[in-house]
Amino acid sequence: MAEHLSQSELDYPFKLLEYFIGFKVSKMIFSACELGVFDLLLKSQEAMSAQHVAQELGTSVDGMERLLDALVGIEILEVERAEGTGSGKSLHDMIIYRSQTIYPLWNNMVDAIREGKNQYEKTFGLPSDEVFQAIYRSEEEMLKFMGLMNSSWVLDGHDVVTAFDLSRFQRIVDLGGCTGALANEMARAYPTSFITVFDLPEVVEAAQKHFKQEDSGVTFQSGDFFRGEIPSADLYVLARIIHGWSEEKCLALLKKIYETCKPGGGVLLVEALLFENRRGPLMVQLFSLNMLVQAEGRERTPSEYTNMLNKSGFRNVQVCRTGKSYDAILAIR
């Protein structure tokens, strides 16, 4: 209890020290995932000793004992054993992407802040001016990114697609819909709507080849929403798209959607919203730093998104905070 602590103990920087070691906790989880610890424990039909785990995975016993002890200490093993990489709620792909792509980029955060631009060139030797050419630099990297997005919508998709009643929109197009995970959540919520995922040809091909597609009636269409025409729809979905780009590009895209929309049509933005005073939530502030180091956009407040939508012609803007990682904004023409 606090009343039994001395003043020196009360002055001890517990919170600061906790933040200092945060990267160690992240790296511990990343390492366990990359080594295959969670996969092995999931497949096991009985409890496994550290020695057995080390033998199966080809690691030192001492190192594995320390890793397993620490994973128990943060109470992650129990969660991962219950869910595992085979679970519908698995975060495996999200963890791998954060470990192998985002973590190295964050090593150059100081330079990102100094220069005000992403760090793909310094981190991976790739041009920083074409963000998605860097993100999709190989099929392996593209699949990692798609796995990240798939995990996000398996986890948060239902909350964002049901933030508003979208049943009145018969034709829905998910622009940049990637694997179709969010579209499938939408199809379950609105079974009478016709839903299409619109994405780059290589993404559509990979989604259909590498990611399980449910029998939900969701269709895929190839194209580039920045450079080409977009399909006709009653509602357009932009999920974690606007935050990745400059305001100029975002306005151009939103205006294109507005001009394609018929009266009564709309756009649903799915983004992580900052508070209006920009003092939180912490997770969204970290997301915004990630956009600095990885892309060319930023996280925004509800009023900033509303202003962008209004500039594009949309009115009747509604905002819904879901209480989860991502929120929803609905605007009608």
C-alpha cells in the first residue's frame, strides 16, 4: 500500500523505468513467435518442459528456460496457448510483421523525427518516396503486411462495421481491402449487401491464393484507386488508408469518391482517432509516430477528418469511438 512507502520509494521512477524496458517485452514476444514457441505449445497434447521445447526448436536449454519464465511472468503463454496461431483470433502475423519490419524501422526513429520522413532507405536500402513499393518490395514482404492487416480486422472488424447501421447500403466497396477480412466481417453483419474488395492486382491475387476466403459472397476486383477509376457503389470503405498518406493525396481520393457517389451514398473511414487535444490515446500517438517512420501520413483527430471530408464535399459526418484500437467515421453525400 502506498501509505507504507517512504518518500524516497514514492519518488522512485517506477513508470519511467517500466517504459524504458518496454522494448524488451516486445522483443521477447517477437522472439518467441519467430522461434515457434507458441506453435509448438499449441500442437502439443501435453505439458512440455523447457528442455523438451529447447530440443524441439534447436535452442539452448538455458535460453529457453529464461524465455519461458519471462513469458509466464507477463502472462502471455496462457493466452497464446489458448489461442495459438491456428485460432481465428491469432495475432501471429501481426507479431511477425512488427518484429521483422516495424521494429527495425523504429531503430531509426531519431532520424525520422529530424528529417520528417519515413526511414525505408536507411533501414532497408529502399527509396522512401514510393511507400507501397517499399512495403510490397517482395512477395514475402507483401504477405507479411497482408497478414498484419488480416489480423487487425479479425480482431477489430466486427466493432467497426457495426459502429453504424450500414444495412441501407446495397453495394459496398472496400477500397484497399487487402485480404478481404474486413469485407467478410461486413458480409456477416449485412448479408443482403453486395460487397467488393478493390485492391492492386498483385494484392488481389495473393489474397485469393494465400488467405482463406469464406463463403460470404465477397468478390474481388483489381485496380488502383489513386491512378484509375473506382467501381460504382453506395458506400465506400477506407479502412486504415487515409492515415498513411499526405493530406493532398487524401483529399484527391476523397474527392474522387465524392464525385463517384450518388446522393445518399457515403464513405466509411476506419481509423484510430486522437483526442481533440492530441493528448492521447497513447496507442494512437504511437500509431502516429509509426506513420512518420514507415509511411507519409499521420493519425488525426475527429475534427481533422471531418474537415477533410467537408472539403471533399461530404456532409452529415458522424463519429463513433468503438473503445477498441480503431474507430469509425461515416459521411454522406
